[in-house]
Amino acid sequence: QVQLVESGGGSVQAGGSLRLSCAASGSILAINSMDWYRQAPGKQRESVARIVNNDSTTYAHSVKGRFTLSRDNAKNTEYLQMNSLQPDDTGVYYCHAEIVKLVGTKWIGWGQGTQVTVSS
């Protein structure tokens, strides 16, 4: 079984920072991809940041220059450092991953989400 657990959300004022974590646990052989999405109230879920081919990172235009994605492969954990937060960054942030399990099968799934609230 594989599980993704996000943490680090909270409430901050505009201009503040938060660091989100997504930890994968279970029978993991390799992580093919681990991405971050967010969903604001009344809006569709959107991609925020992703590591492509394990070396390059892409960001949504709205967060470029403010958010930084990094991964600790030894801990199967990915971090989303969010600086200069704005009220438009408010939403539930989800981790999504494609993982190869020890038995060789692929697991694709989501974490439970973590709430980020930015007040003006």
C-alpha cells in the first residue's frame, strides 16, 4: 500500500511564507513523479508545480518566482516553499504522485490535501 500525506498548511497574512511537505510511504520502489495542485473555493483544481523527468521544474505562471519545489529522494518527500503569499493563493493544496511499488506495479494517487489560507 502507498500513502501520500501533506502537511505544513496554515493561515498567514499576505506576504508571508509557508512550506508544504508531501511524504510518500509504503512499499515504494521509485517515484516517477510528484506534483502539487491546488483548488480554490469554487474553482477547478489547477497545477502549481511539478518536477519533470527528475531534473527540471515547471511552475504555474501565477506562482513563478515565489514558489520553489524541491525533493528529498532519500525521504520520499517533496517540499513546496511558498513565499510572498497572496490571498489568491488560498486553497487546498494537494500532492499527486505516480509511484512504482516494490512488486513492480504502478500506483497513481492523491494526498488528502492541506489548507492554505492567506489573508489580506
